[in-house]
Amino acid sequence: MNTEITFKLPTIENINKAYTIISTFAHITPVMKSEQINQITCSDIFFKCENFQKGGAFKIRGAINAVKNNIEDCIKYGITTHSSGNHAQAVAIAGKIFGIKTHIVMPKTASKVKIDAVKSYGANIEFCKPTLEDRESSMERLINQFGYRPIHAYNDIRVITGQATATLEFFNQLKQKPDYIILPVGGGGLLSGAIIASHYLSPETKVIGAEPEMANDAYLSFKSKKFIPSVTPNTIADGLKTSLGSFTFPIIINKVYDILTVSEDNIIKAMRLIWERMKIIIEPSSAVGLAAIMENKSMFRNKKTAVILSGGNIDLMNIPWMK
Amino acid sequence: MNTEITFKLPTIENINKAYTIISTFAHITPVMKSEQINQITCSDIFFKCENFQKGGAFKIRGAINAVKNNIEDCIKYGITTHSSGNHAQAVAIAGKIFGIKTHIVMPKTASKVKIDAVKSYGANIEFCKPTLEDRESSMERLINQFGYRPIHAYNDIRVITGQATATLEFFNQLKQKPDYIILPVGGGGLLSGAIIASHYLSPETKVIGAEPEMANDAYLSFKSKKFIPSVTPNTIADGLKTSLGSFTFPIIINKVYDILTVSEDNIIKAMRLIWERMKIIIEPSSAVGLAAIMENKSMFRNKKTAVILSGGNIDLMNIPWMK
């Protein structure tokens, strides 16, 4: 994959326009702090609670923006995507909002809570094998057969622009610009959006991706400046198993300040700390930001750090520290 | 116990004054809504998230007010209370805020997370047998021996006045006054405070207590207009096992609109629904309000109902639906 950015990045006007659309349908999610977690980390952390977002994750921002930007075609042909979870729900909700036929390809290993949620928004589900190849080929088949319009989970500029509104909204909520903003990186849509939004709104803020060691493709790609895909990732952070895409890869490797990897143990520890101290439910993928702070204490000591908690969709029968 | 109210109820000025003190130290907790829970219940529910309060429960309001109203004696002699959990933490925090020696009598069966929390605020713990008799006699001994000033968990007008500020703050946050406000009832401090605050601020709002069937002393007392204590209560809502007191009993039986009891199964169901749909952590005692709505659907259909979620302190190794 070429590292050169040859496509047009969204402008701040694009992001503002997306936000006007998205804020009509999505929640303005709160920013929370925890004195106890600040004490433990010797840092000053602001948590943006996208776990409280509609559909339980930030993903609806990108889905709404992608659908709304191509609304006539989407209404005419229907929409589709492949996703193991949160993006599936987001597209299902976007379909419901705009009254569009929605067909989601989901791996048959997806958690029951996520499958039920997608169904509850009235979308059809097509189950596939839990491999990227089968997910993509199943979706291709639907596109070719029925003309459904694809809404990719991250590798779509409309989606990245939508995700950028999470950072835009976050910066609007903070009195001072933070020293760092940390986001989980899976396919890189949220992180790419943060990089672009920060570039316009707070260029002095360092944008950091946090990634499980067990799914460290973005880290390896960033360090080598070469596209290195995720191969059989085995992490509890199920939203972060995907590889970067042709749009997110060049944005991230050229513009991110750093990518920090975290252990599985620390993901669980950070997740439990947030449950216990903040009394909110986050999924494992949301915990990598705090885990990165905990693993790199000196870097974040006395710094103002913005963390996006990406989602809160977890099977409550399957809590990691109770295994 | 006499049903006649022979003591002076707090005035609205008392509550406002308490709020001025409390709001300096406690959080203004958010009000949350859930479209999905509204759909399930066919109601319009506003949840006041005292699980996000300092110490993880509303209890700090009463503790701060009680200590501040008698601050010189408290500083001179130290403070004490007996509590199985949230009030213990609240008094420990109040002690820390005002720099007061604090000695908490806790039953040795109290959950580890609550014991650790009390210790983390620098309070001393005196363990006792898990009976009301032993809790009270242990505390009496400390009072007699060392002169510590008692901060009762609910049967103290300063504490009731402090708890009334949860309802005051809630009403301030709502655009319209609700048809109902529902609160858990254990010892009755929160409910008594709500009755008094509603009397001044929204007399048209019906104040309802929600109580586990398995600890239905307030229900029986209200229906019979006689004081009936809680005898070997066996409920998962561990904060609601206590009996009404000499102050809370007459306030509640004379002024509450109704007391609704709920089954253990519905407490767990409501608790899980809040975790799953709202992505927030509440303890079982917090869930009785929603459980009461779910058990009395027609009563709350299309009504605007305010629910106070009293706390979020739960041992995360001990989640009821995973047993």
C-alpha cells in the first residue's frame, strides 16, 4: 500500500457539516472525570463517553454521515456492511432513521447481545464465517446481486469524517485543549477522524492510537511505514481486530504522534477500574486508552489527556475478570 | 412508635442551606434517560444518577450536612456510625473532607469493595456481628468510651435534610415537574427527604417508595400505620434491609403516596436492564424503582416518572445474574 496521501482529506467545513447532520440524530455524549483514576495515574484525564452514544458506540456518527451523503442511492438500493458488532448496529440504526432496507453481514461468532441489537433495529442479518475473506466476499455478493450500497466500517472518507465529529464535540466540551488525545485503533476510522479534527482544532494536541499487543498491526505499520495487516489477532478487545484500510493507513502512519500497545491483562485491569470507579460500562476495546496511560505513566504524568471511550456493548454474561 | 409527627420538619430554607454546603463538596449528578427503557415500560422515566455521586451513592449528602451542622463537636470528639456499606463510605468521606477522626462500625459480612473504600478514606473500622443489635451496641460502646459523635444513617433530621437535596437538585434539573418520584426505601432517609422536598417544590408530584418484598417493613408499616420492623430480611438489595426509624417512620407513613414492593427476580431484571441499556453500573438497591415501574405498568403508563438511582457500589466479582 502506498503511504502517500493521494485522496482529499475532509476539510473543517466537511466535519462541521457532518456534525450538523449527526447531532440531529445522535447524542451529545458526556465527558466524565474520575479523581480516583487521576490519583492512580498521576494524570488529568477526561473521558468522552461514547459508550452512552446511540447504539452503544461512536460508530453511528460515521454511519449516519455516510448514508446521509448518499441518501438517494441508499434509499433506492438499500445499504449493507460487514461488521462483528458495533458498526453493524450503527448501520442498522442509520437504516432505521432514514427508512432504508439494511442487510448486515456478521460473523456467526458475533456476540448474542450484538446480534440481538442489530435485529432490534429491523435490519436483516447474513451470517458468514469469522474471517475477513468471508465477510468481504459475502458483502460483495450482496452488492453484486442486489445493488446494496456499502457502508464500510472505517475505510470510507464519509465514515472517517463522521467519526471526526466525536473529537470535534469533545474539544468543544473541554475548557482547555488537552496535551494528548488517545483513541483505540482497530480499522483506524476513529483515530483518523481524531487526527484530522485535531489538525484543524487543536494542532498542539498530540494524537495517540492505543492498540492491543495481540492485534498490533497499526503499531507495526506505523513503525515500519509499511502496511502490515492483522493476522489471526487474539485479543479480548474484539472491536480492534481489524487491519487499517487504504484511507486510514496513510492518514495514521503520516500524522499520528504515536501508537502505544497494551497487554491483555492491562486492558482488563483498565476496564475493571473504569467500571468500579466511574460506575460506567465500557467494552474491552474502550479500555485500551486508559491501559496505555497506565503502561506509560511517566509520559502522561501531570498531563491533560483526552480519552475516547469508544463503546459499551458487552455481553453481561461474559465479563472478563470473572472467567 | 407514635405516628404523630412531634418534631420539627426541615423548612425549605433548611434544605437550601444544606444544598449550599453539600454542593461545595458533592457532585451535581446527571439525569439520564433511556429510549429503550421508556419503550419497554411505556413510560417517560428520568433517572437521577446518584451512583455517580462521590462515594458511589447519595449518602454523602446527609453525612456532610450532619457533620457540618455540628462541626466543632465533630472535630473535637471524632465521629462514628454503623453501616453495612454506603453510609459508612459517606461518613468516611465527610471525615476526610473536614479532617475529623472517623470510626465506622461495619458488620464483618460487608462486601470487600465497601470495606476497602472506607479504609481508603482513612477511617478506622470496627467489625461487629451482622445484627442490628450488635451494630448498635458496638457503636454505643464507642460513643460512651471515646465521646465520638454519632452520624446515623437515616434517623437524624440533619441527615434527612441532606438527602432531601438529591430531590431538590433533581427537580431543578427537570424542565417539567414529574407525575411521580420513586425512591428506594431502607431506613427511609432518602424517601423522607424526597417527601419533604417535594412538599415544598412540587406538591403535585406523588412520592413513592419502592421496597423489596423480602424486606417489606416500610410497606407493612405504611399499610398498618404501625411500626413494623424488618425481621431477618433476605434480599439482594443489601442497602434496603434496615427498618424505618423514629423520624423516618412518621414522615413516611403520613406523607408518602404509596409504597410498592418488588420481587427479587424483578430487582435483578431491572438492574440488568439498566446496565445493558444505559451502560451504567448500579447496585441492586438502585434497581427497585425501575422494578416497581415494571411491576405496575398501567400505573406509570405515559406518566413522567423521576427515579433516583441511589448508588453503584457493587462487588464486581459478585454479579447477581451470573450466579
